[in-house]
Amino acid sequence: MGVAVGKLTQRAQRDYELVVLARDKGDQKAYADLLETYREPVYYMLLKMTRSTLDADDLTIEAFGKAFRSLDDYSPEYAFSTWLFRIATNNCIDFIRKQKGFTVSMDDGYEDEEGYINSTVKNLASESKSPEEELMSEQQKAWMHDVVSKLKPHYRVLVEMRYFEEKSYEEIAQELNIPLGSVKAKLFRARNLLLDIIKDNPNSK
């Protein structure tokens, strides 16, 4: 493993040291540093793929949550950024599969210190999930419910209606009798709070 680490760039080696601190020591600052370093790059890659700021926000939260809970699976054979972006890309592909009439450029991709890496959107051709993927999906849902439960009630209700009940912003505004702009603003704030919760409790079960 030491040989593999030696092949990484200086930045990738620094990331690996943070991963070790986070994974082995539960170092919250290490988690926060990784989040702050890659939050915007991940977001803009997902924005390029989804062409939706709201979807990109949501998928960024999910990507970091999945990565932080799977650090035991990370190997320094590749840069952490490479591994993280692949998690984010695959999660986004799964999301796009579920969107009727949703399109994305086949040329979309991202670049890190290891060089250009295609976003592999071509995997959209596979419509069926394996039993392992179905299990991961259920585990992800359970974990998200646990994270959302830590929000204050007025944020939690909005998040549950939007993401678990899959209601539109208009439906939420009508049901709660609040302005549409307030729904969007509060959900934006709720997503930021969720990222903070993930950062502070990355392995929450």
C-alpha cells in the first residue's frame, strides 16, 4: 500500500492522510477538510450532468454521505478525488435513470489531478439493478431518514415531503399554506444543514 501512496500527487497524498485520520480516528476536522475541498467541484460536476441546481445540491449531499460511510472501501491506488467523483457520478446516473425524459450529454465529465475522467453516463443503458444495488439503495434510504431526523421539525417536514414523499414545490407550498419562495429558500437552507450533519456525523447509522 505504501508504494501506491508514493505514486500519488502531493495533493492526493494529503487527501489520503485526511482519509486515514477520518476513517481510523474519527477526526471531524479531517472530514470537514475533505468536504470543503471537494464540495464545489462535486457540485459543479453534478450541475453539469443534471442541469439543475436543486438536483445538484441534493446529489452532492448524497455523494459525500456515501463516500464518508464507505471510507473502508477506499484504496490509495487512486486519488481520493477520483474515487469520490466516481461515487458522485454513479449516484447521479442512478438518479437520472429514474427521471422520465431526462437527458444528459454523453461528453460530460470531470478532471482532477489524475487527468480527465469520463463521467461514464453511457452506463445509463443498463436499466436493471442487481440485488446488491437494491440493498444499497434501501440502506441509503434508511441512512437518509436517520440524518433527516436530526433536523429541526420545520425543516424536517419540508425535506420529508420533498424527498421521501416526492411532492413538488408547488404541492408543498399549497399543503403547508406558505409562499412558494419560502419553500425553496427553506429547502436550500435544509440542504446546507444536512451537509453539516453529514460532516459532523459521517458514520451515523
